[in-house]
Amino acid sequence: MTMNVPELIVALDVGSLHEAETLLVALKDTVRFYKVGLRLFTAHGKRAVDLVRRHGGEVFLDLKLHDIPQTVEHAVEEVRRLGAYSLSLHLSGGAAMLEAAAAVHPRPKLWGVSVLTSLGPEDLHALHPRASVEPMVLRLAKLGAAHGMDGTICSGREVPALRKALGEEACFITPGIRPAEAELHDQKRSITPTQAARLGIRYAVVGRPIAKAESPLRAAQDMVSEMLAAGPL
């Protein structure tokens, strides 16, 4: 497998447009992609997307859609009108929902959420007593690949098995990227930037280690440098 450096997606998990713009200005020459999630989008909606695009960034709209097929189809159409680069959906919404989303044309990239990286085995057992993380991620990722998804959102820990099942061209979007010395916060299945590069992850989603750093620019540059320096496994 040829190792490509992951594209950094910085999560704008802040409450105000001013805070978001401060990060956009600081990171403009280093970061192209930004995640607009539930907090910023519910507070500011289209203005949050427009802000990122005005500063030359691409938007990953992380809304994790999960609803009946027609509702999700209409939502994808609206996200296309917003101009977002990509959108997240829960793969557990099922084949009909995924197909309805994928049928929208033109449309943003659709990235399917498998099992949230904040969940561990004990969390899954509370929902499904016999469930374990990796087999569930694999089943959901296969479902997404079969029904039009452009990428799978998963922990880096599941990537080797998924790549074997889905092929070398599969696209993986991985949250929970943390420098080795960083706090894990609510991430239970995290990996380092070096591991992300060696695993061939396409997009590395990073929030607090950059947004809350004393110098967000330096933190982002350090992560990019670490991924560039990563050698083969």
C-alpha cells in the first residue's frame, strides 16, 4: 500500500462565529478542511458554513443524519445547496436511507458513521449484549460501501480489517486523533498522527488538541509534520 499523508480536518467545536473565525484565520495557510458539527451548526446554521467557505476552507458538515429515507434525502439536497464538501450519516440508518442519500445528484461526499469513537465495548454491550466493536464496524462499513457511501468514519484501530474487506481504495475518516502525550477526553479508541499516516487514513479529524492549544497553528503544523515524517509500518 502506498502511504499518503492524511488530510487534516480541524473540528470547529466552538459556540460562536468569532471563536470559529479566530481559528480559521490562524490556520488558513495550513488547514483546508474544517468540521462544522452539531454545536456550531445548531447555533449559527448556514452562517457557520459560509464563514468557513469565505476563508477559503472546505466544510465537513458533521450532522450524523439518521432518519427515514425521504427526510434524509431532502436533508442531503439542502446540504448541497449550502455548499458543504461532505456530510455524515449514521450507517445504522439502513440500506434504504443510504440509497436515498446517495441518489441525490449532484451532492456532497457522504461519509458513513460506523461506531462512534467515544464508545467502547461496554457501551455496545448495553445496547447489544453480544455485540463487539470490530465486527459491528465491519458490518456497517460493508453496508455503506454497498449502498453508495464515499467513505467510512471509524476509529483507526478498525482500519486494517476494513481495508482488507473493502479494498485499497477505501476512504477512511478518523476522529479521535491525539498526539501521544495528549489527554484522551471522551475518546476511547484514539490513535496518534503517526499511526494515522501509517494506516493510510485519508482524513484525520482533530478537535481539542488543536483548538484548545496555546498556539493552534503550531499544534496543527506539528501534527502535519508528524504525519509527513511517519515511516512505513
